[in-house]
Amino acid sequence: MSATPIDTPARRPRWGLWATAAVLAALLGLLAAGMTRDPRELPSVRIGKPWPAMVLPQLDDPAPLDPAQWRGQARIVNLWASWCSSCREEHPALMALAAELRAQGRGGQLIGLNYKDRTADAQAFLQRLGNPFSTSVVDADGRLGIELGVYGAPETYVIDARGLILYRHVGPLTPEVIRTQLLPRLKDGA
């Protein structure tokens, strides 16, 4: 009797399994890295670039405002709207910031940017909750928002004395963000 060799299945190369595992590990690593980032600290290509040179109407003044007038002093620009619930949420923090800046003789450093809003609604919002801004410019059609790459209201920018954007905060301001992010950059931008 002769022995017949037992048929054994050919071994498949394991490189396909290892490649799949490596790709999955890389994807999980990217996902984990993305989840550790603060969503309010979105990257912006506008950081270090000039504030857009767009002359806009003011909310409570018929004269348009040219942002070139801001040069020489650092500013905080807060994008807001009356229809924005997060803007209502951050409003007490803005009122406190405005009071602090006024007490230091720097009240003109807080500018409002009313975004895609009706004038009457914006004016009623500020009359009801208080007006923290030295002035508010109106971006009714959102053109400036497009230039800035706005995700949505509220957003806040710090502009230095040369007119360059130093910082962008997406979402409602808190006293902590004002203290740790805005005010130090406002001081640095002077």
C-alpha cells in the first residue's frame, strides 16, 4: 500500500491581513487625534492676514465704517445675530468684557459684526439685552462672513493694531475664554 499525501490547503500570504490592520490602526489614530482637539479652535487661513477691507454700514449710524479706521489700536470683533441662541448665551460675558474695557479706557476696542440679520431685530436685541459694542457693522448678505470663512454665529476675532487677524474663536464666549484667550491677545496686538 502506498501512502497518499494528505491534501493541505495552500497558505495564503498574510500581508493582506497586515495591510488591512495597519490601515485601520492609522484611521483610528487620526480619529483619536481629532477627538482631542477643541472644536472652537478651528484652523483659519485668515490668521496673520489682514482683516478684509470691506466698508459696511453701521447698525445705529448712517455713515459706513471702513475697517482701515481701526488701525493703530487692537480690536475684538464679535460676529453675532439676533436669531442666534448661542449669541444670547454669550451676551452676559460680552457685557462684562465691555464694562472691563470701558473701565480701562479701552471701550472702543469691542466691535460688533451683525451677521445676516434684519436691522430692526438686531436693534431690538441690543436694546433688550444691552449693547456691549462701541459700534456694530452690518453684514446683511454675509459677504464679509464668506471672506472670513465663517462657520456660523457667534465667532470672535482679535485684530492687532496693524489690522492683522491674530485669533479666531468659534462659538459662544465664556469668561474663561475672554480671560485666557482674548484679553492676552488684545494686549499682545496693541
